[in-house]
Amino acid sequence: MDDSMEVVEGEGLSEADRRLAEMGYVQVYKREFSWLSSISFAVSISGLFASVATTFVYPLEAGGAASAVWCWLISGAGCMFIALSVSELVSAYPTSGGLYFTCKYLAPENCMAEVSWLCGWFNILGQTAGLASTEYGCAQLLLAAVSMNTNFTYVPTTRQTVGVMAAVTIFHGILNSMNTKFLERITRAYVIFHLGVLVSCCITLLVMCDYKHDSSYVWTNVAPDAGWSPPGWSFLFGFLSASWTMTDYDATAHIAEEMKNPELTAPWSITIALAFTYIGGWLFTIVLTYCTANIPMLLENPLEQPVAQIFNNVIGRVGGVTFTVFAFIILNFTGMTGMQAGARTFWALARDELMPLSRVWYKIDKRTQTPIYAVWLITSCAVAINLIGLGSYTAIVAIFNMTAIALDWSYCIPIICKMITNNFKPGPFHMGKASFWVNAWAVLWTTFVSIIFILPTVRPVTAQNMNYAAVILVGIALFAVAWWYISGRQYYVGPRVKAAINVAGPSNSAETSLQRSIEENDA
């Protein structure tokens, strides 16, 4: 028997704790997250209002007004297939490891450790890069508001942006060092604030905009300006806005061990949040498109924030600053919850001894009962990534671009395993006979969007506008594979069994019960 194995007494366990023990883990967190706070957490991951505000530039450059509207509608539908596939797996295996952990049950037995290794590294690298991009976006929005307040006489420098980013990231690290109850209370209020900002902004823009485009322009005007031939290629880059916003689907799964009834709460929170993001993001995009006025002038905005410029043009300086600050606040919630999910992922990988210094990152603070070491690990990594921006903005953009690819493929790996091994035992949230086809479309859509993500968005291609995401992604994959053969396979065996349930009581039959639990985990 493994010395680190802990026997959990089955009597008195909640259903969630019992299920966790059956999967081989001991419950260490307090289950503070309710339905409302879990849904709010899932909504905050996308940061709909702020994410659309910072990515609206992609469809505008790619194909004009119609690209923004139609690409969101199409891309969002593809993203929903991924979200449903993720939700189904999370319901069956609700742990802090998220979809990485599902490889234990879904991957072919003869390569389970290798598949889990690759999936785990893709997921944590995607989450870390995603957090870094969120923190950088926070800094850009705050400084955009400051610049707008000076009538654009102040133009932020890269050093100032990186400095503000570091301060914001450290602030989020401090918040995530608090206990779960504190985090739950902050998160609970978010969804109400976000919904209020989104609705009030849409109404204000529609009422105050004096130069709204007509419907024919919004729904049919295509103006590809990316230099691709045929022009239809340019139109495809409009998919990036929705794909950037609707990602990190399994972030909510990483707090499953802090939820009540996670087998239902986690998957439904993901599905509801992504449906809200899909519909709300599309409607917000339509409103923005009606109010764009002169698109070339928006794209020439020195701050490279066309939505902030729309706010300024339509509502005026004070209103523009106000809504830009609201976007900054919303993106702060995204950063805070993204850091919480990322820290839990680092902790879960350390629990399975996948990472170097796993014993350090696995530690739980006795006072807050949260993984503080893991929190400050991901905080440091996010700041370090963004420091690259001081030397090369092109390099940092490439890292940001690979975020969605790394995350989406960390989901597709177990989805593909589910489709080919037939080992899946569904939880209470499942899609029945439609599951296979939803999974298949999720994989096809991810493949298609991944190709778009690695292409340069404009032509002719230069060293400055080249998209280096593919180079970085391939480099990371090769490094992970090389590390596996050099060192990883010597100590990593896949998600480990750390606990077993004693259902027979404290008598000598406990050993029999323990052995049965181990056999169930190995099955």
C-alpha cells in the first residue's frame, strides 16, 4: 500500500466527498460555492463585456461590419459544442484536475500516463498564458481610460502598461490568498454587476448614437482589409473574437472540489454561462456594429481600442471613461477567477506529482485552506510572461495567441479518447445518443479554428506582423514530449490514488474495503 494513501471513513460523508474519494482523492477544501456563485464564476471567466471590447478589432479588420455579426453567431455555435462536451465530462469526473483528470478513465490503458501528461501541460500552459493576456488587457483598459480622460494627449508606453499589469496581477494574487468563503462572496456579486453594465451600455449606445448604420450595412457590408486572397480568407479571422471570449471552458471544473453538488453544479454552470456569453456577446456585437460610424478611423485609434473610441464618440468623454473603467473592473474579475482556476490546476497537477517541486505546490495553507504556494506560482508566471513585452511585443502576442489553441486541445484530447475507447460512464449531466455527434463537431471545430489562430491576420507578412503562435505551440509540445522521455516517465504514472473509502467500519474488514476501492480506481 502507498504510504501516502489515506483511508476515508465512508460513514457521514456527503455524496460529493464520497464520489471524490471513489476517484482516489481526499477532500481538503471547504465546499463554499453555491449555484449562484458557481454560475457567476463561470460567467466571469469569459468577461463578456470586456472581452468583446478588447477583441472587437479582429472582425472589424477582417471583414467589416458583417464579419463581426455573422462570425460571432457561427463561431459561438461551434464553441457551444465544445462547452457541452466539456460539461458532460466534468459531470462524470468532478475534480480540481478538470479535463486533465478524465484521461485517467478515458485514455487507452497502455498510454494513459503519456496522454495525461500532454493534456495536463497543455491545460496549465494555456491557463497561464490566458491569465497573462487577461492581466495585460486589464492594464491596457485602465490606461485607455486615463488617456481618454486627457482627450488622448497622454499615450501609454509599453513600460507603463507592463508596470500596471504587474500591480494588477499581484493584487489578484493577494485576493486569491484569502479563504474560499471570501472568494465565493466576491464572485457571487459579479454576475449581477456584469449584466447591469452590459444592458445599460447597450441601451445607452442605441439611444445616444446619432449616426447609426442601417440594417443593410450591419448585416451585409463586407470590407476585407487584411490583404488575403481570396477575400473570404479575411472574413474567417472574424471568428477570433468569439473564440477568444468563449474559451477556458473547464475553468469552473477546477473549483469542483469547492462546490456543493459538483456533478450537477459544475456542468450546468459551464453550459449556462457559455449560453449567456454566446447570446449576450452576439447582441453586444450587433449594437457596437450599428454604432461604429467610420470603421477606418476606429482602426486608426492610437490606443488600438476601437470600442473605447466608440464609447467616447457616442457617449462623450465622461461616459466613455465610465464604461471603459467598467470594462476594466469586469476584466479584473476575469483575472481573479482565472487565477483561482489556474492555481487549483497547478495544485491538482502537483497532487499527481506531474510537476517539479510538487510537494511545495501541493501545500494547503492551514489558515485559509487554499493553495497559496500554487497561487503565487501562477502569479509569478503571468508576470514573467508579460515581461517579455518589454523586449518584443510580437513575441508576447504570439504567446497570447496560443492560449485558446492550447486550452481547446487540452479538452479535445480527452474528448477524442472518449470517442475511441468507449470507457465513458456518464454522470447526471449527459447528452445521450447526441453525445458522439456533439463531440465530433467539437473536435472538428477546434481543428478548424486552430488553423485560423496560427495564420497571420494581415498580408503581406513581415517579421512584425507574423503570427508566431504555431512556433511557440510546437516548441512547447516538443519540450513536453522530450521532458517525458528524459525524466517524466520515471516518476509520473498518471492521476494517482491518494484515498480510499472504508465502508466496512473500523474493524479488520477495512483493509478489504480499501482494496476494493483501489481496484475500482484501477478499472
